[in-house]
Amino acid sequence: MRVIGLMSGTSHDAIDAIGAEIILRDSTIHVRIVGQLSRAYPEGLRTELVAALPPGSVDMGTVCRLDTAIGQAFAAAADAAVHEFFSGSADLIASHGQTVYHWVRDGTTHGTLQLGQPAWIAERTGVPVVSDFRSRDIAAGGQGAPLVGLFDVLWLAGRPGRAAALNIGGIANVTVTGAQPVAFDTGPGNALIDAAADMCINGVEHFDRSGLRGARGTIDTELLEVLLAEPYYRAAAPKTTGKELFNRAYLERVLRGRAISADDIVATVTALTARTIADALAPLHPTEVITSGGGTRNPTLMTMLGEQLRSATLRTSDELGLPAAAKEATAFAVLGFLTAHGLAGSHSACTGATRATVLGSITPGAVGLTLPAAPATLPRRLTLAG
């Protein structure tokens, strides 16, 4: 199948699209990435989206407008990808949508909401769309995140030692392989770094470009210890979190009454991300940590993380043939492929669900919907080709 994978993560900055040719042969999923592109949200849409996120409060009219506008933005990115990668004709689009709320209470996920109405994508491209991946896992008792666990387990199957796949987006998530794999959100990835940068430079930029502020600053050890006291870090896996917890208001509360320079704040929350990732991985003893996501473009964060990991080898997914910026869009392209074939896209050990489930809902394309037959064998491995 020729599949377009669409993803916008918890940094809410752009829609990433990949084109992939995917085939299941025997028990191996073969993925060839044809191309990738990224489309920034229009600034007005991003501003309204960020204002609607926790702890913001919005009415249903705003939710409806955002669902439409984000759906149209995803449709434009999908249409561009279909034409650029597959000359205008694809078999399937897998759209994660934009997470605006992940309802977690007392360690249990009760619901999730991703905006970006898939009908806009199907209508503009004429291609069937798989969307709303997380809800079925939650209904089966899972956390609904991180959903890349099955992809990671298949992708890293057979690697020597114990591998950990780490994605550093707004929230950092990890999958660690083994006889009993585990996957969970470690805590903030770029979320508090972005919030600190936004606070310190009055919204001129939404992130610490190239980690320059973090590199200039000095880690405030007292502030770091206060941040490390957050109970989430001590909760047992599987677990998930989001900007419902780790947002600008959270950071402002912790900083209240503290006289700390802008660069020192950025340096300290950068150290927090590195430390909490390393602390979460330490009991699992990975021999290598394979990173992806926007955090890989922050050399200050990557240096801190390497120092914290010590014995584990730190590398990026690019070294394994998977572009770091395209990891999650590729994973959801594969999950969409599995859904179209009637195959489970979740791994119950990773999400905590009672069983693995077929994920998502399907919106038909222009010529109705014809699904392929379910394969005779379940996938056991995944390979990537350039």
C-alpha cells in the first residue's frame, strides 16, 4: 500500500507528513519511506489552538472551529504529500490529528480528544483515512499512549542487548524492548523548555533554538529539585501524561517568588528533561537509546542526556534509517496499514490494555471503501528501506 502518515505532536507547531510504501510479506512489515514534508500551522491557527489548551477554557464553538481548521490544514498537507510522493494517487492516509486533551485521572486514562476532522482530508484527496487511533485502546483499558510501542517492538526486534526507542516531542515517550516490553511517557520533553523560552523572550520564539539559551544558562539545583518532586515521575508504568500537566502555568507556579535569570530557567528545565528520561530508563538497563523527535535538534539537551545515561549508547534513529523528524508520522502510517488489514495496532503490555485491538475509525474515500483481506500471518518484525 502507498500510505501517507500525518502527525502533529504536543509541540503544536507543524504537521509532519511522510509517504511510505508498505507491504507485509510472510511475518515482516517492509517500509520504504518515499519522502517527508512539514507544514507549519498558520500563526493565527496555532495561537488559537495553544490558547485552547489546558489550563485554557474554551466554548464548544471554538472546539468546532478548531476541528474544522485543523482538519483543513491536515487535508492540505495530505494533498501536497499525495502529489509530491505518489503523483496524486495513494491508497491510504493515516491521520493522528492534533491532541488537545488527554483525560488522565489517578493514573487511569478515561478519554482523549484529537481534533482535525478526517472528512476534510478524505474529501480533498479522495483517499480513505484512518483516524482516532487512541480511543479504542483506552476503551480496552489502556493508556492510549504512547501508541508507538508496537511499531518500536517490531522495528527493534533482533537488535543485540536491550534497546530503548525514545521520542522527544513536547512530551517524551520511550519503548524498551525485551521479553516483556514496556512503553510509557517519561514526562516533559520539550514542553517546559518551550514554555520557558516563550516566557523569557515574550513569545518572539516558541522554543530554545539550537539549545543556545540552555547552553548559556546555569542549572539552578534548588529549582531542579523542586521540579523533580513532581509525583508523576514516581508513578509506575504504563503511564501517560501531557500538557494537561506540564504546561506554562505549571512552570509559572513553580517559579513564583524565585529570582532566576531567563537563561538559567531554560538550562534548568532542559536538565529536568534529561534527568527524568535517564531516571526512568535506569531500572530498565537499556544498552542503547535510539532517539527521535524535535528534541534531537537541541544539542544542549542531547549532551545532558548523554551524560545522564552513562552506560547506554545514545544514537539517533537516523542511524537506523529512520529520519528523526519522521519517526511518529511513519509509526502512524504503519498503524493505519495494520488497521486497513484488520490487524491490531496496539501492544497490551505497552499500553496496559486488557488486549491488543484494531485501532481507529475509517472514513471512506471518493470511490467507497474496499479493504484488503486479512493476512494469514501476524507481523513479527519491521524493516526500513530508504
